[in-house]
Amino acid sequence: KITGPVLVPKDSVKPPIADLQQVKGTISAPVDIFKLANPTPELVEKGKTIFQTTCATCHGTEGKGDGIAGATLNPKPRNFTSLDGWKNGPKLT
Ligand code: HEC
């Protein structure tokens, strides 16, 4: 419970730093996973890049579930080179 006046410190940065610019959200186009199941070489390359930057820390650069950020996780990151232990199955359909 607040009993006395609330003291709000004045901005001490002169001149004040401008707020970050607001950026409106965008809606991504829907993805047809059946098209992605038969990918073009360009899509495969794009996927490799995304995997190495976003997933490899846990799943390992070879996808063996041995990435450094996944070392202490329980359960362990999935090993994509093995069919064992998949919770939702390794296929799209
Ligand atoms: C922070 C670590 C981490 C990152 C980063 C990460 N994963 Fe995982 N992933 C896990 C863990 C842990 C599991 C196992 C979860 C379980 O067994 O319940 C898992 C499981 C999976 C599975 C198996 C699901 C199943 O049915 O068993 C897939 C597919 C997967 N990850 C894909 C990805 C992809 C694609 C990326 C990058 C876009 C990614 N993961 C990034 C930790 C990570």
C-alpha cells in the first residue's frame, strides 16, 4: 500500500534519448507444408542457414542432438539422425 507521495526521478539524460521507433506488426503469408515436403534446392539452402543459426545450438551442427546449449537439457534435444524418441513422429503427415 502506498502511503506518501510517489517520487518519480526526472530523466537525468540530457538531451533525452529518443524512444525506439514503433514498428507495426505484419502478418506472414500462410505456409503450405505439402509444398515444403518437396522442397527446391533454394529452399533447402535457406533451411540449412536457418538451422545453423537458430537450431544448431541445441540440436548440433549435424543435427545429432549434441549442441552445446542442449547439453544440460532434460529431455535432450532430438537427434534428427535417429528415428528413436520422436514425440510427434519424424514425418509431416
Ligand atoms: C533451446 C534448445 C533448442 C533449440 C534452440 C531448438 N530445439 Fe528443437 N528440441 C529441443 C529439445 C530439448 C527437444 C526435445 C523435447 C522433448 O523431447 O520433449 C527438441 C525437439 C525437437 C523436435 C522433435 C519433436 C518430436 O516430435 O519429438 C523437432 C522436430 C525440433 N526440436 C526442431 C527444432 C527446430 C527446427 C529448431 C530451430 C528452428 C529447434 N528445434 C531449436 C531443444 C531445442
